[in-house]
Amino acid sequence: PNVDFCGYSLPHPSESKMHMRIQTDGTVSAVDVLNKGLDDLIELVNHIRNIFHQRSEEGNFEVEEGAEFVLEELDDLMDE
């Protein structure tokens, strides 16, 4: 509700740069909005990971060869 506009662009695929624009209604700063968005994203990813692990422990699935490595990598990334 406090954000009037939010967008990003990538100047070039070979550059490690991203341009962001966050325009608020003036009641909050753009930095506060960005931090809130990042916090919400982390919360969402943690929820998805927890549900994934919960469903995995139920054991009603098959694991393809090589998938164990991916699961370990995901855990390592989330623990950083």
C-alpha cells in the first residue's frame, strides 16, 4: 500500500548489474520497502523449504539419481 512503483531492469545479460526503482508514497523509505520485501522473500523460501522437507520425510516419492546432491546444495545455501 505504501509503494507507488517498483521495477527493475538488467542493462545487459553479461553484466552483473541490476537497476532498481522503488517509489513510495512518502510514508516509508525505499530502503525500508526493499528490506521488508527481502525479509518476506526469505520467510517464503523458508516456508517452502520446510514444507518440502516435511513432504520428503513422508517418503511417498522416488528420488532420481543425482537429486541427493541438489537437496544437499539447497540446504547448504539456505543455512548461509
